[in-house]
Amino acid sequence: MSIWSRIAEAISALASGEGLLAIFEKLRTDPDRTVAFAIAVIALGAKMAKADGLVTKDEVVAFREVFVIPPEEEVNAARVFNLARQDVAGYDTYARRIKAMYGSDDRPLCDLLEGLFHIAVADGVYHPKEDDFLHEVAQIFGFDERRFRGIRAQFVAEADRDPFDVLGVDPDAPMDEVRAAWRKLVRETHPDQMLARGVPQEAIKLAERRMVAINRAWEEIQGGKAA
């Protein structure tokens, strides 16, 4: 059964009066976490689109880049998107419910935030309201300022790019510590690791931009330390 067929099953419960938020309570364990991840990206993406006031064609295309949606499954994806846009629950409520679903494991939350950044910049404009939205979602997920800046730097061309932020280490950290942080991030970005923590196969391409940023940060720090 495809992930989109499973999403269709999950949202079919809405017909009986359950809200979209209830789905995150039900999808806490594997393999349903892959369904929950997809729904979370679509639902928060819909809330973010509402935050800047419009949904552009580029943003719709970005959804297709994060997830390969077969033509026959577009109705299911659109249903989740529209339900989230129309739901009176705020995006902060969604973010808290998603955070609770993953508990102490914040790695899927990082994957999810990167998916939202990918969608936010798809139209070539990073709107201040999108920045506010993503900043608050990151705070709800438990990310500090450094981690948020490091993720933002991967996607927003005009953002400050501090390689130490990307690797999550202090500028005065010894090289052994920096190297260990770099290797840890490389391991966590491996497709097998992402699949193991519930990121759908369709969304693994999210790792490509992160890997580029991680390796570039490591190279910049190496060059700076050597100099």
C-alpha cells in the first residue's frame, strides 16, 4: 500500500467528525510515522501558506518536490492541505501536537522544518511572515537560535551563513569537537537513517541540501582554523 493510500485511510476518520489534530495522536508508532510526517509537512505548509496570504504555483510545485505525488493521489494530498487551511486550530497547536508525537527525538522535526523551508523559498521570496512562522515553529520544536539559523542558512540566500551554526558548535571549539559534530550530522543525514526515523522515501531528497551545507561548513571551518 502506498503512503498516499495510507494517508487516505488516515484522513477518512475525519468523516466521522474527528479533526486533523486527532490524526497525530493515532500515528505515533512505525510504520505510521511516515504517514504522520507527510501529513505534518502538508498541514504546516498549508498554515504557512495562509500566513503570507496566498498560495503560489511555485509553492504547489515545491510540495511536489518534497513528495512525489502520483496523479491519482493528488486528491488525498489536496484534502489534507485544504483541511489544514480551513481548520480553526492555529499552527502553534499543530506544531505542539507534532512535537508531542515525536517526543524526545527531534531529528524528524529537523527534517520537517527543512521541508517547510524548501516550500517557503520556492517562489523566490522569503517573506517576513514566513520567517516569523518558521521561527516560532522551531521554538515549539525545542530548537535554539543557533540551530534555527543553521537550518535557515541552507535555504535563504540572503541569510547569514555561519559554518559554526550549521554544525551546532561554538567558534572556539577544538577541531576534534567540530569534526565529531560534522561526522554525527553526516551520519544522521544518510538516507537509511532518515528512513529509520520515519521520513518517507518520497522526501529523502530533503537530505541533499543539508549534506551540501554540512560539508561546506566543515570545509570552511577547516580552512579558517588552518589559516
